Amino acid sequence: MQKAFSDTYAPAEDTFFLAGHIEKECGRSALDVGTGSGYLAKVLEGGFELVVGTDISFAALSRQEDRISNAVCCKGSDALRGGFDLAVCNLPYLPSDDISDSTVDGGPGGLHVPLMMLKSAARCLRNGGKMLFLTSSLANYATLMAHVESLGFSVSIVAKKRLFFEELIIVEAVRR
């Protein structure tokens, strides 16, 4: 049973870790799936002509402190079509029996929500495009990476950061 959702994940250490990794990315178009506060989309605006942020929560999109120019309320990126150079996701990766907080709960093994978001983002990438996503040692990240690889991507871990209770992991997936 689904419970009431929190609206927005406030930028925290995982957000800043991913932001530091994407700030030098550049190209024509980028997509931030699950943009929430819009923090990562704002970072991407420095290197891309077009940046689109999606979120399932209209409340989160409407309450962004620094509103992003192109916000779309939808599940994953289901309302969009292909052509993006880059997609980024700070995934809700925490393993959970149910999704009581959509900003952090990933479902069983921390896989259900991340897989949905990444499959959706994968459909929006151009040939040769890439995804950068953040996950955790608390989630079943090896299975997540294998699923993304089965979608036609070369997948590798490009950065890790040890925290007190987990290791943050940034994964790069390049469409083959």
C-alpha cells in the first residue's frame, strides 16, 4: 500500500557529490529525471543549451526555490521523446518494503523505483548518449547496473564516496 509522499528531497551530501561530477558535462541537451528541488538541473544549465527536469510531484516543481526553466510533471520521463545527450538521476535508492517516501524509497532491494526511472530515461537518450546516476551500497547496485547494461549500455562505476553508514556510487551508462 502506498502512503502519502514527501514532496521534495532537499539537496544533501549525495546531491552535492553528483553535482560535483556533472558540473563539467556539456552538450546540446540534458535531462534531470526526478529533479525535485531542481539543484542538479541548475548545475546542468551551465553546460547545456537545453535542460529539462522532470518530477512526479507537481508540488515539488511548483515550490522550487530557483525554478528551472523547463519543468515537466510526469512519471520518470515518460512524457518526453528522445534526443538528449545526457540524463542524470539522483535515484531514490533506499531499500524499502513499500514506497512511503518517494524521495528516498526505492522499493525492494532499492531497485523498483530506480529501474523505472532509468528505463524511462534510457528511452530519451540519443545514440551515443549517456546517463549518470547516483546509487548506494545500501541498494542492490550490482543488479541495477546489470539491468541498465541489458538495455544496451556500457556501464561503469566512475566515482565513490564513503560516508559513515554507506558508500555513494556514481554510475555512468553510455548507450552502445
